[in-house]
Amino acid sequence: MAVEPRKGAYLTRPSYYQYAYHQFDDLKNIGYDWRNNSIKRSVSTYLLNDPKREIIITKFQTFIAYMMDYASNIKKAFNYTVNKNYKYLN
């Protein structure tokens, strides 16, 4: 029997502390938007012109974005100077 994860507004709301702490940050070099464009920049446009292949390739985009996010979580775990909720780590 699987245990259901707890649900509720108090578990899902964003941290007000993080918002207040980073409210006035002026980040200039936050990197490239790889979550939406990594496949389109690395695959040939010939493959993207076919509608069937484009659907499959865009499905891979979500998987690759997940894997890159997971790798950045590993980077944050071993870098003690970066907060665990920091989202601009490339």
C-alpha cells in the first residue's frame, strides 16, 4: 500500500523569505534558456520540418530539461556556497 504524499496550501506555497531576500537582485548573466531551446539548437532543421518527428523531438525536450535540472541539483548539493533553492546555476 503506497503512502499518499501530504497535500495542502502550506506545503506548496513559495517561501516568503526567499522572495524578500532576492527581491532586489539584479542578475545580468543568468545564462542561456536551455529548458526550451536545447533540442532546437542542436538538431538539424531538416528533422524539425517533419511534423511527426517534431512531436517526438519536443517530447524529448522535456526529458532533457528534467535531466539538466537534476544535474544542477547535484551541482548545488556539492557546492556549499549556493543555496538549495537557487535557480540560476548553469
